Amino acid sequence: MPESVQYSTGKAKKNNSDMRYWYKVNGLNFAFIIYFTFISILQGYAQDQDIIKKAFFYKVNDSLSVEVKISLDDGHPVTYFSHLETDVCSDGLCKPINLTIYWDLLGNFLSYRTDRFRPLTKFDHIEMTEDDHRQLHKILSDTSSLLRDYHVEDMIDAHQNVYSAKADAVTRPTSKTFENVTVEGALYTVYTLWHFVNGGIRQELLEYTSTLFSEPLINHMLQSDNRDYIRFALEHEDFLRQFETFIPQTIALITHSDDYIPHFAVAKLKDSILMDTSCQYKIMYQLVRANQHVKNLLLTRFENIPLHNASITELIINIPTMNVSQLEKVAQILYNNKNSITEEQYNRLRDVANTKNDESMAVTIEKLLKRIE
């Protein structure tokens, strides 16, 4: 029995030793898990802090200031937003507004988001409908709205009354002159929001964006599909000061699908850039792939620019893609560069002149060859 007890005691000691070892090892593992989880949380928190940053405070009026924040994506500023909570009328027939408003980097209105427990309302606290919200969004997007030039009192019909069904009160309806620039029953709300969204805050947003300007942000704007961003970047003093850095991006804009952006880009390409060997070929390569109106513009620019060998070849190869008026421009450009045309290029032109598929093209190039000879 004592042996048995001793055996039992010895086994217990061994088990206790194993348990202590298990707790020690697994306790360390658990501690490491807790540690790395904590670090991950901190890193995630830090990343979240990078996503939204405070920008500045904006004074709406003598009694109200709002904080403007900026959201970032992959380090690039994306949108501004601000929470607005304020009364809009003094007769008690409209509730205070409570919403978050979003602008782009140039101060253009993007959208708004309301609290589902405190929706935007109209006269007698009636909640705005989906159609009302669409109309409000349209109004806030119109920077030249009639709301800009009138006091809210001037927009009310003083000859009629509207009686509240929820309070012992009376108000006046919106004048028919302004029915299309407001939401029915929500003139004060619309007026207040429009002047906040499109007031002095827009200029402050634009000025703040200018303080953020850097090479990465300029690149980000140039590579966007936003016409306003691209134009702003092309005109910004930082772009002009570092223009050589952005020549490839500017040339790439020549084939942009927008009707205006290619013209913005071409306007920045001085003759010295058109004459540069590397730039000239890249521009010529883009030219033949550009929209017709951009192609016409660049062909006119190249009429008095000496062409390098690679550019001449590129132009000749793409003669079949030109329309009649463009063929005349191409013929003049090639004639002006006749002393640089190689035998191989001349033979290419001869092949074009002998084509049977396009008579007008063949005739134009034949005339060119006779002038060159």
C-alpha cells in the first residue's frame, strides 16, 4: 500500500511537472497571440487614422462653425466632408437639419448623407421623399442657381398663407418664380443647404487642396477621368514649375476620350517639346490614335515643325487613317520635311500613291511626290 501510495504520489508529481510545462509553453504562446493581436489592432487603428484626417474649421456664421475632414485612399486625398447641424427657420414648422455633406477636392458638391433617425423634412415635419432628395441633389449641384442671388424672404409669396396641420401657426408658400429651384415645402432647408454647400467653404476647400499639392497628387489627378481635376492639375503652379516631370503624362492625355481634356494637354505642349526627338515620336504616335478634332489640331501644329526620321515613318504609315482635309495637312508637313525623307520612306509614299483602294488619297500623295521630285 505504501508503495502504491508512493507510486501514486510520484505519478502526481510527474503530472504536475507536465502541467507546469504545458502552462509555461502555452502561456507564452497565448501571450504572443495577445501581443500580436494588440499590435494588429494598433496598426489597424493607425491606418484608420490615415483614412480620415482633420482639415480645418469653417465659420458658417457668427454662431456656428463646422469641422471639415478629408478622406484618403492609398495616401491620396479623395473627398472632403463636414457634418452640419443647425436650425433653418424660426417659426417651428421645420425641423433642424442634421446631415453630412461631401465635396470633391475642388469644392464641388458630391452628395450628402442623413441620419436615418433624423431625416430631412419639409413643411409640417413631413419627411422628404426619394424624388425630393433627387431634386435637392440636383439643386445643390447647381452653383449658378437663382438661390445665389436672392434672400430667402424675397422668395416667399407674401400674398398667400399656408396653415399648419400640426401647430397653431401659419407660414407663406414659395413664390412660383422659384418653384424650380427648391423642394416644395422645404424652401428654408434648401436655401440654408445651398448657401452652405456653395458658399465660402468652396474656396477654402480649393485653397486647402492647393496646400496638399505634390508630385504624387498631380499624377493622381492627371491619371483620373475627372475633367476638372485634370484641368486644375495642368494649370497649377506646381505642375508648371515641374512640367518636364509630367511631359509623358501630358502626352498620354492626347488620346483621352473626353472632348476637352486632349485640348488642355495639347495647349501645354510648346513647340520645343514638339521638336524634341523622344517627345515628338510619342506625340506622333498618339496623334494617329486621337479623336479627329485633336488630330487636326496637332497636324496644324506640326506644319512648321521639323520632323525626325521615326516621326516621318509613323506619319507615312498612318496616311490611310486620315480624312481628306487631314491628307492635305500631312502632304504639306511631308513637303516641308522633304530633305529629311529617306529612300525607304519615299518608296512607302510611292506604294500609297499606287493604291487602288482610295483614289483621293492616291491623288494627294502623287501630287506630293511630284512636288518633292
